[in-house]
Amino acid sequence: MTSTDLNTYVTFGYLAGWVVYLIAFMAASKDSSILKLAFRLLVLIWVAHTVAIGFRWVESYQMGIGHAPLSNLYESLIFFGWTIGLALIAARLRFGTDLVVLLGLPLVFLTMGSTFLLDHTIKPLIPALQSNWLVAHVITCFLGYAGFAVSFVAAVMLLVARGSDYLGERLPRAQILDEIVYRSVLVGFPLLTVGIITGAAWADSAWGAYWSWDPKETWSLITWLVYSAFLHARLARGWAGRRSALLSVLGFVAVLFTYFGVNYLPGLHSYF
């Protein structure tokens, strides 16, 4: 079995985990044994996901071109799915909100499923990617993105709860959702900050300049400013509830454009 085969199983494992969660919510209360089974299944799938990433790393060394599996769109999507899974597990353990996991798992499945359309061949790194800064930059950025993904899911739930009395009665309390929105950004923001700093250091070593206003750099800065505004509004202005949820949604839209949208623009960071 190759890492690609294992990633395929993991992808459909996340789908199966989502189905089990859906059945649990349709059939029983949040304290049911089915929900506990669903969460344990998610953890098991995530562990298999971790093993798959490790396998790909080993395979690259067996080919004589060993490098961390973080260098192209296929590998980054696999890692992005892994970080979102980790963030969902952490949110479930911290806040006990299985519904966040239920609504977050489709993000993981879609992220992993999109890799089926991409070339999964392991290739040598181009000179600019042959740097230890690559690992630090990508890991911190994507862990930050994962925190923002959980914040986005909770923000959408909060906005829906405030807009519908019927759904509001079936979602976690608004105070819990608001706390998840805030705490997830509070974790993701410093990670993104470190990611931008390590990216600047990497750019200097690879291209001789810390900042060149490349589209990826520009949109990373825009994303950072949106979440800076979120934290400023929260801490200095007391924004909470609907207003902070809207900022979280806006921030995640910026994250998605930073990751995917700029690939269609000419620049040094394009995955295509």
C-alpha cells in the first residue's frame, strides 16, 4: 500500500465519520454512545491520516529525494485536511460541541477529496523550496488556517442561530459558539503571524528580499489585517456575537482566497 492509497481510505474514512455523526444527531442526544463512537472513529481516522503523511515522507526518502510532504498543492491539501481534523478534535475536547465536528467534517472531506484531481507524483524540490524555512512556514500557516476554519464553522452556526428561532433551539448556546469563534481565532492568529514571519525569512534566503508584494504575500497580509481587526474589535470595542461572527466569516473567505485564489495570479507562490 502506498501513501496515496492510504490517503484515499482516509478521505472516505472522514466521509464515513461524518455519516456516523449525522446518524447520531438524528437518532439520539449528544451524550449517546453513538456520538462517542463517532468521535473515537474521527480520532482513529486522523491517526491514519498522520500515518499516511509519514508514509509519503518515507517514500520520498526511498526515492532519494527526501523532503517534507508540503511542497505542492496535492501535499498541502493533504496537510490542510490533517490540520482541520486536529482543530476539530481539539475543539470537541475543549468545548464538548459535537455539532461543530459534524459541520466541520465536510470541510475536511472536500479538502481531501479535491486531491483526487491532482497529480500525486513525488517530485524533487526546486532550489527555492530546499530550505528548512519551508517546514516552519507551511506548518504554522496551516495550523493557523485550521483554527480559522473552526472559528468559521462556529461563526456560521452562530449567525444561523440568531436568524432562526427553530434552529437556534437545536444549536449549542450562543455564548458557547461565540467563545469558540473567539478562542479559535486567538489560537490561529499568532500561528499565522509566525507563518508570515518565517515566510519572510524564507523569501530572503531564496530570493534575496523579505517582501516583494507577491499576490500570496499581499493576501496573507490582508488576511492578517482582517483577523487583527477581529481581535481589536473584540478586545478594545467589546464586539461579540453577530458582529464578530461576520468578521470571522470574512477572515476565512480571505484565507481561502490566499490559499486557492492567488494560484490563478502570476507570482512566486503559485502551485499551478
